[in-house]
Amino acid sequence: MTAEQEQNKKSRRRGLLLIDRGSREREASEELDSICAGIMKKGDYAFAEYCFLEVEPPYIEDGMAKCLKPDTIDALTIVPYFLYPGKKVKNAVTDAMTYQSETRIKLLVTRAMSMHGTLVNIVRSRVAAALKENNVTIPDDMVDVMIIGHGSVDPNAQRSMDYIVSGLKGRYRNVSRCWLEIEQPDIPQGIKRCEADSPEALVIVYYFLHEGAHVKTDINNDLMPALESSSIRNAYITRHIGADERMIDLILQRAAEVEAADHIAG
């Protein structure tokens, strides 16, 4: 690479676009607004925007139209804001990359928000916060943890959740997972398995990015009856994991990975 090419790479104007699954809940859009503001504060981008794969506008075509205005940027980093690298991530990436043939702006796509130690640390923090808020002072190795994920037929979703469970084991007495839908064990089955371990304290982690309908309603419709019919008396529920400053750092790290590779390839 010549000195001139090197300088052009360093001065490249970049934008960032988050692609989220989509939610009609106001809280999801508010969280994404906050994340984009954090990206602008911490990152070096001309702008940070978000769009949705489905459910609610702005859809991908809206986000791409907004980001790919002429003379605004030289490169756009696209971040699939999903916890699992499954079918929906593939759909989001495919839809976004169809625009490459229509623009001179270089499109780069990051990995999803999965298989990273930051997520393990966020879950640990959520567990600690739930215990503290409820004045539970027993050691971590006497605490049981159950993580509730969305569920997906893609085996990558299973591997991503197993990564989190593995990262927590050794710290807590028992760590298990279950799914809201599609996969097994479901939430009632997950509670039965926890009940069999006779937990002194059970912390239930909502492994979701947003406080959408799943977190507000769907999980509770299955979880509360299952808990009420069990012998578990000390169960505590965490906040979802997406509303955390460290998610901004993870987004920026994922973006830096592909931007560095583009810089080398350039």
C-alpha cells in the first residue's frame, strides 16, 4: 500500500448502522437511541443509526437509504444486533449487502453479539444486582442461575447459549438454560429442573437485548405459573442484558474487527 493509500484509509469517513430484529415496544427504540448516542460519544463515526429487520419501521431499506446518501461517508459498518448468529442474522446481512452493487460506499458487516466474554460479565453483573436488590447475601457458590433465551432452530443459538453457561459454571452452584419458544427445555421444564436441585436462591436471567413484549409479557406468562406451582421460594429475576454500557463497547469492538481487516486489505 502506498503512503497516499494509507492516508486515505486513515481518513476514511465511516458511518455505523445497527440492524435489530424489531419491536413495537417504545423501550426498544429508546434503548437503541441511547446505544447510538453512546456509539457517537465513544466511536469515530459520522453517524450511528439503527433499523429493524421486521415488525416495525424503520426497516432495512429505510436505514440503508438514510445511510447511503452521496458524499456523506466512504464506508458503512453494518452491525447485526442479535445475540445469536442464526437465520435472522443471515437474512439481515443478505438484505443489507444487496445494496453494495448500487453504491460506491464500502459496506462492511460485523459478527453478531455472541460468543464474547463481555456477555458473560454482563450476566454476572445482572445476577449480582438481583441478589443485592433483594438483600441476598449468600456466597455465589450457593446460588443457582437459570438463563432464559428466545429459542432458535439454528444450532449456533445453542452454541452461543452454551458459551454463556460455560462461562458462569464454577462461580455458581448450578447454571442451566431454557427457552421461551421453539427449543427445549421450555420455561416450565427449566423450572422443574431447577426445583430438583433444591436451590437456596435461584436467579433467573432474561437473556434478551430489549424490554420488548417477550420480556414484559411472554416470559412471565410461562414463568410465573411455573414458579407458583413449584417448591422454589427464593427466586429473583434480573433485568434484560441489552441495557448496559458494555454493549456499546462490544458493538465498537465488533466494528473495529472488520474495519481493521478492511484497513489491511485496502
